[in-house]
Amino acid sequence: MNSKENVQEVVVVDLFAGAGGLGEGLKQAGLHIALAIEIDERAAETYRANHPETTVWCTDIKLITGKMIRDQIGHSVKIILAGGSPCQSWSTFKTETGGKQGLEDSRGKLIYEYLRVVRELKPEIIVFENVSYMVGAKHLPAFNTFKKLLHEQTGLKLEHKVLNALDYGVAQNRERVIMIGRQDWQPNPFSFLEPISGPKTLREQLKGIEPSAYAAFDAQDGIIMNKIAPGKCWNVLDIDTAMFALSKDYRGTCNNCRKEYKPQYDNVCPNCGVRDFRNTLGVITSYYRRLSWDKPSPTICTVLTTKKHGTLTHPEETRGLSIRECARIQGFPDDYVFIGDMKDQYRQIGNAVPVSLGRAIGYCLIKTLSKSGSENEGVDWLQWIAKFKKHRNRKALTTLERDLLNSLFSYLKSNRPIPHKYEIYITETWRRISDLTV
């Protein structure tokens, strides 16, 4: 089996597929997306419209089994299972979760549905994506438990890294945790992950973009935004305007003791009792924010770009970034179609993995698969055979398998390379006993 065949015999199943950001990136890298699964009807329609060669299921992951997927794409084909469960449960943006986070939110528990599908499907490689806060101090214990269970129940070797989309082809500060699971005999995919050159400023990213539909400010917010220069936010407003605009979310800093607080009613500092404060700098900077042409975009979110919290105002015009501007910042081709009303489209774009980041991940997966078929390259087969002695299912080895493995062990100890067919035999035998539940 040559390296090209290794790649051609693998297909991608895109779970929690959304509008297809990750899928589009993997496709651009050269991988075939055989099946996409997405619960949101409009997002599924978007995926289907842009990927007519892919089968798209619009359904709940809880209703999907590994057997159903295998029946659709074939029982012998090797699979890359890609996707990440909804990020809102692990994000600091709580609007849609009612304040619940992590495993307390129903969507947070979907990581265990992902685990179940991996266990049933037995993919060759998995790619899991979510917000970087998932590996922050608050949610790290839950993530580590999830990662441990994935390894214990599937035998996959797992690594994760936090990547910024800014390093992978788009002018957007967007950090995401990427976890890749692979077979023991495969090289670490992250060793092949390389940055993708691309725009670093909004000016470069949006050069030549055509006008398109955009979210508009109401009259009151439009007046406020007209007072804010490019690269600035609410805290440059006069105090009265800032307090009116942010209401209960306003933050002030006492000019006497420098304590940050929320002025309420009589506006007295709770620390020193003085009624003298200024706008606090460096906090909640996403409120009434106007972008700068000469900096990258902040993270594109799922809400309208004119929303008070999470505002993405055009650098020059008093309007939110348009649908096509947000899509361009997320790396989507300009002819990528989004189905639904304006809220649907902004949500689909904000939920997506940046396409260029998906492409970079795709490239490293292809290199991993290609290296997997290289005869004796970088693989210590002597150590591999020795690992069978500690395998939890070693008693399931047949007498013939034991005898052949012992013979190969002796052969390798004499510093002689083994034929490629025996490399396949070793890896397939390992896979067979690893799949057992005894």
C-alpha cells in the first residue's frame, strides 16, 4: 500500500457539521467528506448547497449510531471523524446558555455523545474542536476527563493544542482547542501542522469585497457609534453617555482609590465613599466596538454584529460587519452560499471553524496518513511487538498470532528489517484485540 492509497481509502464524517467551515477546509486540503451530520435545519441546508457531493443528515447526534454511519458509507472504509460539540457551553458568552456552563448545560453533555459515536464507529483518526476556554482553569477538569475516557474506551493516542486562526490564513484573533486522536503506530499529526500565510489586518482581509446585506444599528445606538473612532469602544465616551449606553453593565474606576466598581444609584465608591470616577479601560471592550483597518478582527460571534455585547462595527461606516465580510474573515470563499434569514446566516458563520484553519488541519492529517504507509519509517517495530505483552486484551491473541509475533520479535532483534506485509499484520492484530471488549 503506497502513501497515495492511504489517503484515498479514508473518508471524512463531519459531526456537528454546522455550515461546513471545517468540512470545506478539509475538502480544500484534498480529503473527501462522505457524510455530514447537523441538527440545525438551515445550517444543514447551507452545507448541502455548497457540498452536493456529500450526504447530509439533518438530525440529532443522540439518534445516530456508529452502525447507521457504517451502513451509509461502508463497513470497510477507514474514517476520519471530525467536528466539535456546541461551543456555547464552554464559552464566556452566556447569552444562549442562561448562565449555565460546561457540563451543567445540556449542550455541554454532548461531548459524551461524541465519545459514544467514536467508540461505536472506531475511526482511524478523530479531530475535535472547541473554544479555548474548554482547556481554561474552569473547564480543564471536565476536558481532561473527556480526553481520558476517549483514550481508555477507544485506544486512540490523543494530543491537543490551542491554535489561533490568525496564524492560519485569516485576519482574525480566534483561539480554538484542537484535539487529534490517532492510532498508536501513526506519527503525531501536530508535527506536520504548519502555519498558513494570509492577511493580518482587516484592510488586507476585506480588500475588494462586494457590498452585501448587513445588520443596522437603531437610531440611538447609531448616534453613540458615531462618537467612537476606529479601534476604540465604549470607554472613550463621556461618562453620562457611557452609563446610559451600558446601563447595569457599566464599569467605573474611582479617581480617589482606583477601585473598579459598578456605580449605582448615588454612584458612591463602596471602597472609599468618594463620588468621583471615570470609565474603566481594558474591560468589556466588546461593547460598542468599532474595528480598526490596521488590526485583525476580534472573534466573529454568532449574534448580529450590532449587538451591544459583541459589537463588530465597520471601521468607517456606522453599521455592523456584513454577512460577506464576516464570511471572508472566517475564510469562506466569496461564492459560498448561506441559507436562512440574516440571524441564521450570522449564526452559521460565527459557529464555523475558519476554513483556512480546517485546511491546515487537513494537510497535517494527509501527511500523517501518508507517513503511516512508509515502510519502517520512524516506527520501532521491536518496541511495538513488546507492547503486546502489556495489552489489556493480550489473552485474546491466538496461538498462531503469538507464534508469529515471537518470530518477528526475534527477527527484529537481529537487526533485520521486516517486510511491509508484516507491518500491516502487526498493526491489524493490534487493532483487532483493541476493538474487543473482553
